[in-house]
Amino acid sequence: MAVTSDKPVAVITGGARGIGRAAAVALARRGFDLALADRLLDDLASAVAELGALGAEVLQLPGSVADYEGVQEHGRAVMERFGRVDVLVNNAGMPQPKTLVEITEREYDETIAVNLKGCFAWCKAVAPAMLERKRGRIINISSVSATMGAGPNAVSRFAYVTAKAGILGLTRGLSKELAPHVTVNAICPGAIRTTLTSALFEQRREQLLASIPLGRVGEPEDIAEVIAFLATVTPNFITGEVIDVDGGQYVN
Ligand SMILES: NC(=O)c1ccc[n+]([C@@H]2O[C@H](COP(=O)([O-])OP(=O)(O)OC[C@H]3O[C@@H](n4cnc5c(N)ncnc54)[C@H](O)[C@@H]3O)[C@@H](O)[C@H]2O)c1
């Protein structure tokens, strides 16, 4: 039985830590209830405690975004619990440091399945309900590497770049298909300090800082605030857009 509430609801994939967790906090502060999809059970539990203290109802969705049927099941669970989805943040992602020469077919397929097909799976799971309600916002987390590529010092290489570039195509394609009531935008983070990146950033600190005009690496909150903007700006005349949030590292 769905909880009947006037509060808006956001689904965030990869919401247990890093950028996704910061986005959950930013949206909880703006009055959202949340459904967090992640495979890190301990981090999910601690996110529920943190968000509960901010007044948010939180539904935990343990599992992988690469499991298509599991994601459809999670979509139904969200509708049963909350009866609505206002915002979908496709944030879950995995790094892929292997080069073309090193990578196996299985590793390539997994990289695409998690980073790109997971976005498709979640759009399939919630967009029909958004279209029916004539209301919804989808926010996809890509990467500046989708445009710039990734060199030998990057956390991830070409397979990750391929998936992240695919997210920009998915964003642009769906923005036309789901208009006028559902908007679809993407954010491309630059160098953001999270569990994924902090060790590498420490190794390359001076070189990295010299390449960022705003003089610091990003924090998860830098991305979370832009997610919150896209989730809540009213009136909203933005769709099919890609926003780089990178301290000016890549101006294009
Ligand atoms: N940190 C950066 O510098 C940076 C730069 C560009 C893009 N990004 C993107 O931002 C997003 C968030 O990254 P982050 O830096 O916060 O990383 P993170 O590793 O701290 O968080 C990623 C979250 O996604 C979850 N996740 C990974 N694979 C999953 C799967 N198959 N199913 C469900 N959940 C899964 C993880 O468990 C984790 O909670 C990713 O898509 C990443 O590619 C990050």
C-alpha cells in the first residue's frame, strides 16, 4: 500500500556513498523522501540513518543496477511504497582502469552494463509512471571524460568513457522522447574527491590543482547542489542539457 504524502520522491542510484549520498542529503534538506539503490549494504544502512535524521522517509533498494529485472522490481517497490517518483538520479557507476589491450570482453560488458545500461533500466522502471503523472525529472551523471577522453593518469580509461558518452546520447534522445512533461538532463563531474578518486588525487595533487582554474578539486556537495538545482528549479525550461561541473578544468 503506497504511503500517501505530499512530499516529492527521488530515486538515487549509487546513493549509499559519494556523490549519490551527497545528493540524497541535499534533496532530503529540500523535503524529499528517497529511494536509494546500491549494492553496499552497510553504507545504505548508514545513509538511511543520516537521511532519517533530516526527516526523510528512505526506501533501501539493495542490488545492482546491471540487473535489469531486479531494477524493474525495485521500480515497482518504489511505487508501492510512495505512489510516485518525481526525480530519478542515475548516478551509480564503476571505474574501469583497463586499456583496450588489457580489458576482457566480460569486463567491457560489465562496464557498459553498470555505467550505461543501468541508466536505461531505471528509466524503463520509472519513466512510465512519470509520463502518466505528466511530471518528472531525470538527471544522469556522466563525466567530463565523455567529451575529453581519458589519458594515462585518469582513474578510468576508454570503456568507461564509452559508457559515459553513451549517457549523453541517452540524455539527448530521451529529452525529446519524454517531453513535454518529463525533463532529462546530464551532469558531467570533473575531479571530485570520493572513495573512488581520493588516493589518486593525493598522488597527483600539484599537477591536478594546476589544471583546475578554481584552484581545488571538487567535493560531492559541488555535484549534489547542481543535482538539487535540476531537481527543483521552478519554473523549469531546461531539458536535453549537459552541465560540466569541473572547476573550469575543461572549457568547451
Ligand atoms: N568522483 C569523480 O571524480 C567522478 C568524476 C566523473 C564522474 N563521476 C561519476 O559520478 C558517479 C558517482 O561516483 P562517486 O565518485 O560518488 O563514486 P563512489 O564509488 O563513491 O560511489 C558510487 C556509488 O555507486 C554504487 N554502485 C557502483 N556500482 C553499482 C551497481 N552495479 N549497482 C548499484 N550501485 C552501484 C557504489 O556502491 C557507490 O555507492 C559515478 O557515476 C561516477 O562515474 C565521478
